[in-house]
Amino acid sequence: MSALEIISAPPVLSIQDTGRTGFRRFGVALSGAMDQRALALANALVGNAPNAAALELAYGNASFLAMDGPLLVALVGPGAVVELAGRIHAGSCSVVIESGVQITAYAARDGVFSYFAVADGIRTPPELGSRSFHLRSGIGGPALAVGDHLPCAGTTLRPALRLPDGDWRAAPGPIRFVPGPQQDRFADRAQATFASSPFTIGHRSDRMALRLSGPSLSHSCGHDIVSDGVMPGSIQVPGDGQPIVLMRDCQTTGGYPKIGTVISADLDRLAQCPPGAAITFKPVTQAEAIAAAQANAADIARIRTRIQSAPAIESSAYLLSQNLIGGVVSGTES
């Protein structure tokens, strides 16, 4: 069986698939890729099912070495690229790594998360039906580290593929949310403020939650409630009035009132907003949220069906893409 050796790693590197479903009633977090759309497209470029496990990278570059056979790989993330044998390849294409060759995945320049997929998937042992790693519980672990060898089936070397022309990301705009379930614990003015004011993503944000700063949202009858169920997208508002949006690694219950829930179709886009980014929110109905989820799934499926063979890079195009100025000399050197 082929494998990937981790040569260098960013601050956040983990194995993620679409998450660990069916165990929240036991207190087990969903986990899974922060940007499920990017995961599905990275898997498509190497011929995998959308839910196959891949490596999730954030806040830095990573290098890997192919071992015991060639591997077909792809990296998808906003602005992410890979370097292989001295060439820079756009993150929208798959490439073959020969055995013993190193590849470097560069961080997403225009977002936070990118996904490094391998044909036939990463084959670490699943736990509770998923290979997703959850940091706080250690489920799906242990945590990845430099020197680790990740088993890969590596039996299928398909032709290299590329995403269709155009932006594969969802359309920009306000982050949509369904009000509630405890919007009645906020004054009308607070609800209007939340739906009309910009909020900034804080630097203490992580896979569990995005902490926002902005105008304070006042509670009408206290900020403590009997703990009830929460889910990725739940927007809790603690006593300081600053919203917290729960993300993929969130807990299963919480005791702060929830002013709304980010719709599933916008969670991927929200996850790619870096600390310091300003976002706004827009209320929608449950029917609109369902329609958006269906449209998002259809759009991902449409992109996957339009994936094309990657053309070979012509030498002239390759040379024009490189920085050659470093090789210029005066002619007087011996």
C-alpha cells in the first residue's frame, strides 16, 4: 500500500471527511471538513466519492513525500497552489506524484482552509464511522505530526483532471441565517442590529466556533437558559452580547440563547472568512434555507460533472509562468 509521509505541517493539519453523523445524542461532535464544498471538489479531481477523507490544511504550507508507489493528488482551496518538481500547479488541477518525490501544498491565499485529496482516499482506521479528527476528544486521532506515514490505497492512477473555468466558490454576499430558536430572548432592536450591522471575525476563532465582535446584542430576559441542543451554524450570544457562531467541531449542547442559525449552504463560505474579516448577516425563512441547500448541492454536482482532463503544460507557458530573473548574471563572473 502506498503512503504519504508528512515532511512539514502547518499549525492546523488534520484528516477530515464529511463528518461523524448519528452520534450527537451521545455527546460526540460532528467534526468533518470546515469547507465541505472544497472537500467534494478536491475528491472529484482524483476520482473519489465526495465524502472521502482528505487532509485539511490551514494557516500555513505543508510538504508530503510519496512512498511505495505513485499517487494522484489534488489541492482545492481559495487561492491554493502546489509545487511539484519545481513547477507551480494551480490548486484546481490534479497531479501525479512519483514514488520518492516531494510535493508542497501552499496555503489558501484567499481564505483559510484547503483540502489535499489522494486517489482512493486516505486509509487511516475509521472511528464511529468516520476518519475525521476531533481535537478536543481525540476521536479520529492521534493528531498528525511531522514524520507520520498516512496509508493510501494508491491503486488507481487516473488521468489528471481540472475544474471547469470560473470560480468554484459559492456566490458572495451576506451570511444567511434562520432566526431562532430563542430570538424571543432578544429585544427587537437587538434583532434588527444583528441583521443590519457588520461583525468582525476574532482571532480566537477555531474549528469549534467563530467569535465575532461588533455592536452588543442585548438580551431581554437574561443570557442563561437551560442547556439545549446546538449544531454547526448555531449563533449563541453570551452575556457580553458578542455573537459566537458554532462550527463543525462544536459541542452538542449549550446554555446561551441562540439568536439564529446559519444556513448549511453558507457554512462553507463562512468557514473561509479569516480572522479580521468583516461579515454581515441576512435573515431568511426555513423554506429559503432548504431551497438554498438544494441549490448548493446541485451546484456542486454540476461542477463535478463538468470536470475536464487537464491539458499538458507547454514549455513556453511554463517558462513564462516562472521567475527567471534570479538567474541573470553580468557576464563578468568566472
